[in-house]
Amino acid sequence: MPGCGISIAKQTAQRRIVGGDDAGFGSFPWQAYIRIGSSRCGGSLISRRHVVTAGHCVARASPRQVHVTLGDYVINSAVEPLPAYTFGVRRIDVHPYFKFTPQADRYDVSVLTLERPVHYMPHIAPICLPEKNEDFLGKFGWAAGWGALNPGSRLRPKTLQAVDVPVIDNRVCERWHRSNGINVELSQLGTLVQIVANQEFTIELPTPSIGSPT
């Protein structure tokens, strides 16, 4: 997609999220802040009418219960370089194979169709989608959202957070999770490569970072 994946700011060096930093304003212009009733999740803008997020965030919601905010940086702040915009949702498409499990990691994806098209701005732009069979092994990606500042904490920062994480093979990811008591079967995701925070550093990305861009 022409013009996708373009950031207007660099990352700051203020360490705030668990294992990560405060993000600079406009660093992740595709970042979506999604409200589902009283719950919160993250997501990524992929076109003028579509946002991708985790399936479990919206699988039990109706479109009228979901609202998507784009261009947000400091939640509930009216003093930012550029304004945020909130959109209603016309349609929710959850992956047909998604099921709620104790560890909802299989096919946990959904696409939201917005009620009106998005007008791209310097701080609101789509993320790039990978080409089929594109290989990111050995590279680093970014996880962004408004997740916890400390492990297990219920406190959530107002400012968008970001952390860089390595892209590793599914089998390596499965072994790491199982060594930490987490049973996942990523082989069912086909050729999708997982991004994981490994033993070298700790990251926690709970709501509203769940579903956020990586």
C-alpha cells in the first residue's frame, strides 16, 4: 500500500513500559485505541475503512458497542500536537476458526469495518501488510500500546508505549512458551512467524495493548 508504514517521529529513550519506552508522538500512526464497552484493546489501521485487532477483544461484542480512536497519544488529553478522531464500527469480522480457550492464541484475529473512511494525516496512516511468504526471521519489530509499566500491575500509562521485540520461528517460540508453563501450538497458524519477548528482557502487553501493532 503506497504511503503505509511511515512514521513522523522517532522513539524517545524514556523507559516506561515493561521492557520498553514512551513512544514519540506520531511514531505509530496506525495505532488504534479500541473501546468495547468498559473494556479496552489496541489495534492497527490497515486501510481507510479497516482496523485489525485481536479476535477475543470483539468476538462477543456488537458493532455499536465498539469505538475506535485513531491519532491518540496521551489518552483523554486535549493538549496534543494534532487531534485524535473517534470512529464507530459498522461490522466486525472475527476469524471463523477462533474459539475462546484459556490461552486464546489460535486464529485470534478480527477486522473492524469503520462507519466512515479515515482521512490520512501525518499522525494517522495505515500500517504495511506483509507480502505472501515474506520472511522477517532475525529481524526486530515493534509492539506498541498502553500496557503496564510494571509486571502484574493494574496501572496503565496515559502515554503510548513501545518496545522492540525479536521475530523468531514458531517452533522456537513454542519451546520458549512451554519452558515457561504456557502451552501454545503455533504450527496451526501456518507460516506466520511469532514476535516474542524472550528471556533477555521482560515485556507485558495487556489490555489495551492486546491486538496492537507488532
